[in-house]
Amino acid sequence: MFKSVLLYTNQLKSLRRFYGNVMELHITEASEEQFTVKIGDSFIIFKQSAWPAFYHFAINIPGNQFSMMKYWMQDRLTLNRESGVDEVYFQSFDADSMYFEDPAGNVVELIGRRKRDLFGNLTASSFLSLSEISITTPFVANVGDELQDIGIPLHWGTTVNPEELNFLGKGDTYIVLVPPGRRWYFSKKTSEVHPLTITLLDGRLISVDEEGKISLSKGKEI
């Protein structure tokens, strides 16, 4: 579903070093204003802003490499913990997850999909694709309706819960719709409204402004 996502940060240099040097991901372009990280066939673009911002996003990894990836990550950073543990199994998605925060405070999740295998050593190819992008908005019900109206289905049912996490998408790719002030799992941070732009594989754009309102448009694929 995701071709790319544009996120904002006031920690551009630190993030570029983190994703390029610590995570060893491929930086496809970089300037004083923004840089792009390649994750499988999808991209995260971080753009310089004057204000601090953080988001929740997730990356798919092969289920059979989850343990290897966990040891690899622990050599580079401290994984977040919840109730004394640093990983969790989600039965509804048949996937294992670990969490950490990058230098800008983004709550990043690595999701090991048990039905997806990749054999061999860990490489940048082990980061398969963007899996989840959060949209925090006080207008959860309206935004959820708009996303469903353009063909992005709600994972459970057809009516979003304005007080909880809502997963819109299918397979292993979702927009996570959440109200402000909800604590992120495996983090002490609570969700905040920040602008972002999602480019879908078909070129359509989903833009979120500073108030959490969305606009939908046809755009050029990145």
C-alpha cells in the first residue's frame, strides 16, 4: 500500500546518522532540508522542520529472522520494554514485535511476520517494507470514514473506535488511526498530532495537516 511517507523532524542530522550508520539502511538522497531512507520497495522521507515531531511507524521483517534481528538491534541500542519484556506476539496478526525510539523520539516497531521467511544473513534486505504508519487526529471517526471511502478497509468491522487504535489496510500494511493522548505500546510517549504525507502505490496522496485534518489527492509516485 505504501510507496513512501513524509515525516517532519527538527533532528535531521541525528536521524540521518542513525538510519544510515546505526541501522545501516540505504540513504537514497540527502540534502540540508531532507533525506530519504529506502526500506524494501518503500521509502521514509524525513524533512527538516522548526518544531519537534514524533510518530509511530513499523517495518516488516522476516519472521524467521526475528531473533537474529533482535540480537543485532541490541548491539546498537536499547529496546523498549513493556511489563518487563522487550518483545510481544500478536496472535491476530501472527507476528512478533520489538520496539525502540530513534533520536527524534519516533516510536519504531519491527514486526516479524511468521509467514514470511528470508534465508541467509541479516542485510538491509531484511527490512522488507513499511508496515504501519500512524495518523494521530482528534477527528478519528471522520478520517476513518474518509479512508474507508477511498478503498482502505478497516481491519475489524466498518466503524472506527474514536478512543482506540484503528488499523486500516490489509495483509501486512496498515494505517494506524489513533486519537491524541493515547500512550503508545512499549513507550512512555503519548500520541501527538503532527503533519505528514503518505504516498500510496497508485500515486494517491494522503496529507495530514497540523490540526489532524486530512486531504486526499492524486499525486506523482516517488
